[in-house]
Amino acid sequence: MSVNTVRGRGAAGGRPRGEGQWALGHREPLNPNERSKKDDNPLNVRARIENIYAHRGFDSIDPADLRGRFRWFGLYTQRRPGIDGGRTAVLEPEELDDRYFMLRIRSDGGQLSLEQLKTIASIAQRFARDTADVTDRQNIQLHWIEIENVPTIWRELEAVGLSTLEACGDSPRVILGSPIAGVAESEVLDPTEAINEINARYIGDPELSNLPRKFKTSISWLADTPYEANDVSFVGVIHPEHGPGFDVWVGGGLSTNPMLAQRLGAWVPLHEVPDVWHGIIRVFRDYGYRRLRARARLKFLVADWGVDQFRQILENEYLGRRLIDGPSPELPEKPVDHIGVHKQWDGKYFVGAAPIAGRSSGTQLAAVAELAERHGSARVRLTPYQKILVLDVEQEHTESLVRGLAAVGLEARPSSWRRSTMACTGIEFCKLAIVETKARAAELIEYLEKRVADLDADISIHLNGCPNACARTQVADIGLKGMLVRDDSGEMVEGFQIHLGGGLGMAEGQTAGFGRKLRGLKTTAAALPEYVERVANHYLAGREPGESFARWVMRAPEEELR
């Protein structure tokens, strides 16, 4: 298909209908979201929050700001308590809205100084009812935020170099990076400078604040981020002629129509990463589909064009030069999640610990900061798997730190179940959710730690409250998509559709894919623990030596998966 072809289903007279692509001259907004962004650049909403809404209160907020432009500063209205999942899709937005907000804080690459961590902890304790969840985007999400307190929160965050700018919205979201960038023994290039440069040059740039949809990025030398599930990813690779640099991937994204990123086949040196990133996001801005929100992610453009045409447009129209062809990255022997005690290249150690499905608190984060400081560390990292690392610890202090973290609810030597379970926000706070997730995850872990305590393999479990896959359900060993199901008495209750055997290419020999989906495979939330126990025991009894759960799922008899 030529890039100049106007895509779309036939309209009256047989002519194709435009997809709202700016580069093809389709500037007129085709849906309310696009109209709102054209009416006023979302970045302008900050002034209204500071000068009007924070003084006049929740009822003064313009609905177009409340349910749209606020997101560009990390603010979402919470779900009103007491609304069950059966009403999620039928109520109007104003019926679902609570008068409080979820607030996401940028921490690109998951990097936080102790001063920053202490500030977040203090804000959580004073303004967020002590809530502070570690997300799978390597940042912290607060709850119960009142609009009157937002300017104060911003001032405190910005005083220590943090921000909520474009943590949400149709904008460049938080950039993923290796949580051990700069300290990893096997790292050849630390890409932190590229992440920082993108932040300094482009985050908050009005030219990039009106994208067709969200834009997710990963930049890491190591294959320890979910790089195949991002719009654009840069993964470390050594070119046989040019040396160390980064392999470029485009078009990943999950949600209701999951797609894995594809290699451009291009090698990029570290100093060119920001410019290539800038070219790719502008291709998306100009050629992305703006007619239907459900098809507005970059993955649909890449799927339609193919990577060869995408690379051609990137080079010819945005970079003005050819990129260097390059090899694919080498993957580690086994996936790495950085939990436990590990040596750094400088002889010091880092300690990785697991909260339960990302659920933390301001009190716990304050305790982590105090423990890190007491053990000689000045920085922590968050991981894309809802975990917390403390860096730069002398070897003789690691065991004391492990004990201290355990005392505040963070396990550096967790069970396999705790180590490998993630959950999205769920119905407790999210307006899109249908079922509870965080509490279900905690109950599931507790049950499995007692019933299948001797598990000697990793089985990842990702719980999501709706079909949007914020917890990456399609690439988990056991992916659980929240829905309402009928129990044995015929009542509609909370439950999950089950995906089995999904995964990403995080290690040598692993094949990325969405696993095996059995028709009608569902469970009630109440029966979930027994289901996972049953399938895990079938795996332990029937696996070949060294066989992963995902590989076993592909060949297991269907009756052993139900």
C-alpha cells in the first residue's frame, strides 16, 4: 500500500473514508477526543488547575478538562466507591467519577534518588491516604488526591526533579529502562543519557502533545523490560563493524488487539537514539489513525505498512538519511527480574524486593528510604514488574538490608508466586475495571504459598480488571482478564477469562507469543486459587526436565488446563 493511499472502509459512492491522518491532509477532528485536543492544547490545562480549579474546587472543573486534558498531567478521576463491575460499561462518566483522583508520577527508567522517594512517601502520607502503588510502567501511582492539593503536590515534586507531566494522555508516556542501568555487570552502554535527553527536549513539547493515542517507549541495553510490548523500543546490541548501539523495534502494544513489536533492522548509536526516537514519534503523530480511538495506536500503522515501508518513511521524510542495518540483540540465558541480592560492576550490590502485586504505601516507601540510607545507598529503582531495588550496597550490609526490607513487607527472597504475580489497579479505583485485582492477587499468593509451596519454577500470573491489559495479561504464563461470569447457582459474579502460556522474548530460546487460548476457559474469582493450584500441579507432574510452563501448555492435554 502506498503511503499516500487514504485508508478506510468505503463511504457513500465507493470512495474510501479517511482515517484522520494529518500527513494526508485530514486535519478536521473525527471524534470528540480529537476535537478536544484541537480546541485547546492539553498542556494548557495546568494553568487552569493552578489558578481556578484548585481554588474553586471539584465542581468548577470543565468536563472536557476533567475527563480529557487532566490526563496530560497524570490525573484521572477515580471510580466512585460502591459501583459494581456490571455497571462499568453502562453508566455515564459523571456517574462513575469520584471527586478524587489517581495521580501518576513520572520516574523514567524507574530511577529515584532517596530525596525523591522521601518526597513521594511524604506526599502519599499527607495527601493520598498513604496509598502508593508501584506500577508496571516503573512509576508510582497515588490515590485519593483532591484537586485543591494538586498545585502543592506539583511544587513538592518539582523541587526534587520529579513531575507528572505527560504521565498519561495522548502523549509520550513514562520511558521504561533497565532498573539496573549504570550498575549492571553485563551492560556495555548505559542509555540513561538518551532517556534524560528525550525528557529534556521533548516531554512537554507542544509539537508532540497531540498524538493519535498514547506512545510508550523502552530504552535499555539489557532485555529486562517488556520491549516487545511498546510502541518503540531500543535494545542493546553490538554491531560487527560499528560496535555497541541499539536495535530498534516498533509497533508493540497489547490491550484488546495485542501485537508484538517488530524489528526495523536498524542499528543506532547511543548519541542518535533521541533523534531516531523523535523521528518515530513524529511518524506516528502525522500518519497515525485518528478516526477511531480503537485503531489509533502505532501498532495498527506498522501492521498496515509493514516495517520496510515504516523505515523508508522514517528515513526519507523525518531523518533525511539512511539508518545502518544491524543484527538482532543477544538475549540472556534466562529471564532476569533482579529480585534478590546481585553484584554490580563496581563491586557493590543491589537488593531487589517484591511488594505484593505492586501494592505499597507512603509508609512503606518512607521505610525503604530510611533502610537504604542506613545501609549506605543513595538511590532506588522501580522495575517494569512492580518491584523495588536498592542500589549501591556494600556486600557486608546486604543481609541486614534483606531483613529490614522483609520487616516492612518487602521480600528479597519471595516465593515464586509472590515474585511472579502482577495486578493492575482494578475496580477499587479504576473506572474501566470490572473486577477487583489487588486484593485477589494477595489472596491468591497466600493460598498458593501454602498449597503449592515447593514450586521450583517460575509461573507468572497477571491479573487485569478489564480487557485493556494494563498488567500485560496476554504475555503471562497465566493471564487473567476480569469479567463477570455465572457461578454454579447461575448468579453473575466476578471472574476471569484465562489465557495460558503467553510470554515475551526475554531469554535465549524463548519465542514471544500470546499462548494458548481455550474456548470458554473461565473461572469465578472465588474458584481462581483452586484453578491455579490444579493447573500448577498438572504442570509439575507432567513437565519434561527443564521445560517451562509456557512450553508445557502448548502440548498439554486440554483437560489438564481446565
